[in-house]
Amino acid sequence: MELLFLSAFFIGMASAASEISLRFVFIIEAQDRDLAGAISRALKDVEASSPGVKLDDEVVLLDREDEDLSYRMLCSALSKGVTAIVDVSWSPWEAAAGAVRGAAHAQPLLSALDQYLRYRNATDAAIIVPTERDVDRALYRLLGASGTRVLTHAGLSRESARALRNMRPEPEFFAVVGPTNFVMDTYARAVKEKLVRRAHRWNLVFTDYPGSNLDLSSLILPTTILYVDESECCKLSGGEDCACPSDAQRPQAILTAIIRQLTSTASKLDPPLSPRESCEESTRNTSSLPQQLAEDVADNRTVLYWDPDRSSLELRSRFVLSTFSPDEGLTQLAGWTAEEQFRLLPGVTLQPLRMFFRIGTSTAVPWTMPKLDPESGVQLVTEEGQPQYEGYCIDLIARLSETMGFDYEIVTPKSGGFGRKLDNGTWDGVVGDLMLGETDMAVGALTMTAEREEVIDFVPPYFEQTGILIVIRKPTRKTSLFKFMTVLRTEVWVSIVAALVCTALMIWLLDRHSPYSARNNPDAYPYPCREFTLKESFWFALTSFTPQGGGEAPKALSGRTLVAAYWLFVVLMLATFTANLAAFLTVERMQTPVSSLEQLARQSRINYTVVEGSTVHQYFINMKFAEDTLYRVWKEITLNATSDQAQYRVWDYPIREQYGHILLAINASGPVADAKTGFEQVNEHTDADFAFIHDSAEIRFEMTRNCNLTEVGEVFAEQPYAIGVQQGSRLQEELSRALLELQKERFLEQLAAKYWNETARQSCPDADESEGITLESLGGVFIATLFGLGLAMITLAWEVFYYKRKEKNKVQALDTSIEKPEPFGEKKGIGMITESVARLRKREKRGKTKQVTIGKSFKAAAEKPAVSYISVYPKNEFRP
């Protein structure tokens, strides 16, 4: 019995002497206490698979806020002896000299993502991870090692999605890092929150082994996929051909692999356990461990490799980078291991990603205008619900996008217009958004001012022809059919009619009473002469106004003298009327109420206004302030002048005050709310007694669409429009080069021709050149002619009626005389015959018988002498 006991004792002592004891000190983060349990399980697995090896460990919690306490705990652990210090914290702890570092989570995948983003020249990226602990791990891994501005966020809720959407500047890339379920759920949430808007901007990084069964059908845009080759799972489990379980715990497997490798390497050291007396002391064993590790994992077939730069054991993972497109499916782009640099597969090229900018603007005609539905008049929106715009600046942005290769989003300010400085020193509007980083550039009707240049930068102007202009309605020409009658005033026309009547009466009187007239001196005029009855006198006076004259003139000298004076009057009146008619019509077409701002300020008939609170309104306020300041300075100089008083002794203030009067007139008329109201008021005043002072570009654009408007004077207060960028932005130089190229291509001229279409303006009826004298102005002449024609036809009808009636009466009289003849030889008949003969003799004695066509006697036309006419025969050779 005693022999058996001694044999067992010596065998136990021999086995104890041959067993290797290893002790590891692990450094983990104080917030990562769960890792201590994973370490304990890994030690048990390795100890079970390594006979003759006894593993012991001690965990030191690293508190970044109290590193002194953590350092004392480390020294206490080292005083008990240690095989190796294993630092699996989120970032290497400098106090742990000679420690072997390792990563038990997804830190290598983050490094692989960073390599891809660098290849894409990314400037910033938002990384979404499952928990706050993962946020810390990612930040410790990337800070200082990545050239990309990184934002990490735990999960994606509605609030965090809103924060990402409102982040300025907006992240260039987004990445979701985590297990498969988390990644796909987060992407679905991002789609719902309208964060997924651009292709190739979202990156899905799987920290587990999704395998070939990954369902990517929910991806709506081309997306980048990054994961670890599934063969790594089999290597970690120790088998060559295996099926990786869906619930594989990758961090636990990584820790087991690290401890197994450390155990294998440390077992080769002599002695494997090195005691320490203090934290500063280093032994041969610990200093030779890294070299031995590098030799042991030099074979590419091992799961781990030694990183000398980080002094760490890293998992030899093989990363697979693919892109998924809803149309083309999954396409692999790159494949590389953790110890290599990022590289694409042979024959694969990546198209450069377009930059993305938020471009600020504010509505202004015709620069940035809401795009309306032609049927309903409602502003159109994009698929994402963003309002659509059109105009000069929108076309310019689209062309710059093609030239510089960027995508963009139009952003309008939440408050204010183009930007003004507030009382607290901040800015609102487009300038304020640009200052705060809400936008990357500002493209619109943005003027360059000294105040704005203090907070933002400008590129060279793209439009240099803007300023302030006056618009007024074209005077409406008052049309009248008898407009030619308005050349002379009413009293002149009355005087002309009175002269005509008086002249006709005088001709009749002179011809009747003058002894030398043809009527009273028949012997001097044996041929037929015109007898100036009252009717003939009026006809002569009236026809004298015509080019052919009034016909035969009176024969008496007195009558001819009167007619000569009357003809002179007629010639002068016709010449005066013709000249005044031409001048009247010409001046009417050339009439312009005012021709400059100075004339507008000096008159009081035309009212005018501006848009309230606009830059034009502010311009007149500033000019009024300048006038008041100059007047005050001049007043102080003149009143305080001593020896130089004679230099300032002037009769009047030497500076013309007009802006004060203009501002008073604007306030009296009342500034309008917007430009549309201003143009409507101008259009409503058909008498051209209302003007609108506004931006010249918008006025000229409106003139191409409204032919009733016309500009007054020249453009004043000219200022250029330019693109604004943030101070020190790299875009300033790139935009300058792009605008220079567009100027060479004459693109800016094409835009100006598009929105200020002179062809459309020329299609408007031009009263100054093409309208001429219209029928409406001289229609009364034609009406008078038609009236004369109608009166002549009525007179003809009356004449025919009268003549037939007279003939009928004559026939009736003859029938009566035939039916009841008087007895021949009666005393009554003899008396009538005797009386008729006496009457005829009396007429013959006077020279000739008076011829009548209407009266008591009738003579056939064939028996009448010729009618009155101007004789061309000698007086002594009368031929009837």
C-alpha cells in the first residue's frame, strides 16, 4: 500500500513538473466589461484543447478618465508574474509597454471601409452602428488614423434621421456597420426617412457572415456592400470545409484565436512565466514574444498575422467589396486582405462619384421662379417632395453641374430673402445660410456689397447689367373718328364757318347791288355768265376750300377783291391745318411723359412706388440719408466758417435735393407688397400716370411679356450679380474657372437672349414706327364723304319725285283746259292775251327772259339757252 502511494506521488510530481503554466494579463475598457466573460470562455476552450498547459489570467479595467487607478491595477497584476500583456482595449494604451494588442470586434472592417472612402476621395462620412459602445469603438479606431471627417451615431431613430437630414454640411457618404439584421433594418428606416437619395452614397458593412443568402432586394439605389469572406469563419473554427452557422459569434472566435496563438508561442519560451518586480522592469521573455509571434504567423495559411506598426495580432481577414444595383444585381469590385492595401479587381474601374452641393437661392424674376403646373397653376415638386424652380439661375446651376460634375439640391432660406444684417450682428436669408454652412454656395440675384463680403466670398460676376429702372405704361392713344377735327380748337372751326357764311353773303350782296356785275350790266357781258344768287354764293364760298377752286368768279371789281381776300384766307387756313395735322399726329406718337429719374422727381402728375423692403426701397432710403448728411455737413461748414467764410457764401444749397422728394412721393403712393402688384398697378393706369421703380432685369423681362409697358430713362445704381461661397471655400477658384469657360462658349449670352427675348419684344405693335395714322384717327373724313354721298342720293330721289309730280300737275292742267275751252273772242280771253304780249315785250326790252325750271312757267330743256359757264369765246362772237 505504501508502495502504491509513493508511486502515485512520484508520478504526480513528474506530471506537475512537465505541465506549463501561462499567465496573461488582459486590458479591456471599463465600459466593455462583457468582454471579461468572453476571455474566460476562450481560456477554457484553449486550455481544453491544449493538454499540459495551464492558463491563468487577470483582467485590468482601463478607465480613460482615471488612468492612474488602472495603472496601479496593472502593476499589481504584473507583480504576480506574467507571460504576456494582452491589450484588447479600443485604442492602444501607452502605459502598457510591451503589450500584445488585438481587436476582438469589427475594428478591422472599419479600417477597410476607411480605405475605400479614401479611394473615393471622401471628405466626410456618417457611420451608424448598433450601440453607444460601438460608437466609442469606431471613434477610437478611426480618430487620428482616418483622413475622413467621421460622424458616428448609435442606431437610426426618427430624431437621429432628422438630425442627419439637417446636418450641414451634409455627409458625403453614409455607412451602416453591424450584424445583418441591424444593417438591413437601419437601411429600411433610412429609406422611410428619405435619407437614401443618391446612388453609391450608402455603404452597408456586415460584421457577421451574411453568406450568399443575403437578400438585397430592398435596396432602392446602387449601394456598396462590404463584408468578410465566409471562409474566415471556418478558419476560426479550425476546419477547412465547413458551413458557417448563422449564429456564429465572431468576437468570441477572434478572442479564442488570439489566445490560442499566444499560448502556442509562449509555450516555446523559456521560462514561459516571467515574474516582475515593478511595472518599469522588462524581461527577456516578454521582449522576445513579439519576435516569436511574427515568426509563428508568417505563414499565410495562419488565421492571424503580426502587425509590427501596431504591435498587434490582427485577423487575416479577406474583405470583399461589391456594389448592388436594382437593375444589374450584385457585382464584386474589390478583394483584399487585412494586411494589404485596398485594390480593385483586374479590369474593374470605378466611375468618379459626383460631388454634392446644397445651393441656396431666393425667388426673383426671372432668376429663380417657382415652376408651375400649366393647368392648375400649382408649384411642381420632385419625387422627394422638394419644390421645383426655373429661371436664369436654375439654368446656370444645371450647366455648372455638367461642367464641374456635381449633383445639387436647391435650398431656399427659411427666413429672409437674399440676406440682410440683423441688429444682433447675424444674417438671415441666403447669406445667413451660407455663413452657417447650411448651403455650399449661393446662386441667385445676389448683389456684391461690402457688408456681404465681410462674411462670405464672391466669385467674378456672371451678370453685370443689372440696376434700377423705371417702367411706365405706354400712353393709350385716344382714338376718335373725328380726330382730325381736334387739330383746331372749336373757336377756330366756328370762326372758319362764320367767315364762309359772311363771305357768301357779301358775294351775294355785291353781285346784286354792284352796277358792274353781270346781273346789272348785261350789255358788257353778252355771253351767259354765272348769276351769284344766294345759293350760288354759298356754293362758291364752300368749293373754294377744294383744290379745283370755286368756279367762275364775280365780274365786278368789288366782288373780285372780296374773292381774292377770301382765297388768301383759304390758302392760309389749308396750309395751317395741314401743317398742324402732321405735327399733331407726329407729336402724339413721340409723346413720353418723363424721360429720366430727375424729371420724375420734379413733376407731380405721375405717381410712383417701389416694393416695400426691397433693395430698391433701401437704395432711396440710403440716398435720402446721404442727402441729409451732406446738408448737415454743408450747414455746419457755412455756419462755422470764419476766415474762409467768403468761400461758402452761396445763394443756394449747391447739391440738388431729389431723393428726399422721391421718398416722400413713394410713401405717399404706398410701397407695394411685391413686384407683381407693382406691374399690375402700372398696367391699370392707361393714362400713363403711374410708374414703378424696380430691378432693371425684372422690368425688362416683364416688358417682353407685356407690350403695354415701356422703360423710362437709363439704368442707374448698377450693381453686378455674383455667386457667393463660404469664406475660404475651395469652390471659389473652381467656380471662377467654370464661369470663364461658359463665357468663352457664349452660354451666358444665350441665357440672356432666352429670358430677355428681343424677338418677342419686336412682335409688339410699335406705335412710334409701324402704327402710323390709323383709320380710327381719320375715319371722320370717310364718314363725311359717305354722308355727302347719302345726302346726294336723297336729293336725287327728291328731285325725281318733284319733277314727276310737276309733270303730272301739268298734264292735269292741260286736260282741264282742253275739256273746258273758253269761248273764242270773249273779253276775258282777249285781255289775257293782251297782258301776256305786254309782259313779253317788257322782258325783251330788259334784254332777256329769265329762265326758271321751278316756278309758274315751264320751258322745255331743248329750248333753254346753255347753262352758266366760264366763256372762252370773244364777247362779240357769241355762239349759243
